[in-house]
Amino acid sequence: MNNKSKINRNAPCWCGSQKKYKQCHFEFDETLKSLSLQGYPIPNRSLIKTKEDLAGIKKSCQLTKQILDDLNTIIKPGITTNEIDQWVYETTIKHNAIPAPLNYKGFPKSICTSINEVVCHGIPEDRVLIEGDILNVDVTCIINGYYGDSCRMYPIGKISEKASHLINITKECLEESIKNLKPFDPINKIGDTISEIAARESYSVVKIFGGHGTGKKFHEDPFVFHYKKREKLMICAPGMVFTIEPMINEGNADCIILEDNWTAVTKDNSLSAQWEHTVYVNEDSIEILT
């Protein structure tokens, strides 16, 4: 059902709750109508998750989180990214889940592994991780058709102070953007927060990639910009699920896509870091699912 469908106040709500519309999403729709009149795009009702959807997404997100937690004991100098990929594949299958990246638009592996100057979408290989490397691992699990998406940074042994600082600031960008966001805020608030923190440290925000809605598809609306945008962006309405996943470069924001058509690297060969959570817009707060 689209947002323009008019419903009698005493009719069943469009969300399927079986409650009367006036007791369920009436005020929700009135709030969105007011924001629409102010020029903000509002989400289609298809982006508002049901309780069943949310339960499914949460289950997938919890497995993704557990895998990322467990990688802390596995990732160390001397391991290859192929070995990490194989461990994640086997663990995912063992939990009756599917690794979403595998064969997604031709991607050949179960996770993305992005080392040092790699911004995102690095393909696992036989490269051995060495002391001082920084590694991002991006994991997405599918359970019963629902997706759970998250990524983290892993220092390989002892790393430089500048690499550690970049990792910490990138994590701050993610955490503060979630903390500052409220239900019915526009997506602009996410990019505003991230941009301000990155600028404070003289870092740059990657612009060619962003966060995204997720649920029964790997990538859904909305597109989540991680940098300041002048135009008014979509409202974050209760019931929506999306990722926030800032990529922060030590140097400038420019990236190059390598010949494999996946791996994105910094144009100036500077270090890059990324952290990601899948979040749910609750009635009165933003809930981290991963």
C-alpha cells in the first residue's frame, strides 16, 4: 500500500496490526504528512517493517554480530584473508544461514576484507596479514530470507598511532551519528554528524558509497549519505531498518575501483577505515541490531 491511500479512522490499520487506524498509525501518518509539506521525502509504507520482519532481521543481525565478535580470536598476524573467509563461510553454514556476499552480482567470496588503503569491497585472497596492517571485515548473514549486515575494524598486532587514531575516529563517527539521530529526523542528520567529526580531525568522508535500507533484500531504500547534503533527505520513520557505515580516509576522499570491479582503494594510497551497524528506528529511539 502506498502513502497516498486514504483510510477511514475506524478501519483496520494499513500495517496489518488489526488495530483501528486511529489507534495505530494515524498520528504516524499525520507527522509524515506535515514533514512532507516541509519538503522532506517520506518513506513508502513498504519500508516500515512488521513485527515478523523485525524478528527475522534481528536473528540474522545477532549471528552477524557473533561472527564478528568471534573473529577477534582468529584474526592475527600470519593468517590470510582467504582463511578468514573460509572460517566465516563454515560458521555461517553451521548456523543454517547463508553468506549474502557469496555470488552477489558475481562477488566470489563470503565476506569483504579491506586492508589498509582499501576502502571497501576487498576480495579475500592468499595475502598474509602482517603486524601493523589494519583490516575491515564486512559480514552479512541471511536467515530465512532476512539480512543482517555489519562490519568492523581489526588491528593486526601492534599498529601505528595514526592508524589507531583513524580507526577510533571512524568508530566515533558511527556511534555519534546513531546517538544524535532521533525518530522522524531526516537522514541529513547522519551525514552532518559524521562530516563534523571527520573535519575536526582533518579526515575526509568517502562519498561514492553509503548506507542502505535492508531487510528482505540486501539493499533497499533509503540510500544513507554519510556527508553533508544541502537537499532535504528522507525522514527516518519508526519501523525503518537501515545501515550506517561511514568510510573515513586519512587523506582525501577520492577512490579508485580496481580491475576486479569490486575493490575500492584510496586514490592517494592513504589509510581508510570503516565501521557499520544495522539500526532499527524505534518509536522513541534508534536501536542497534548488530
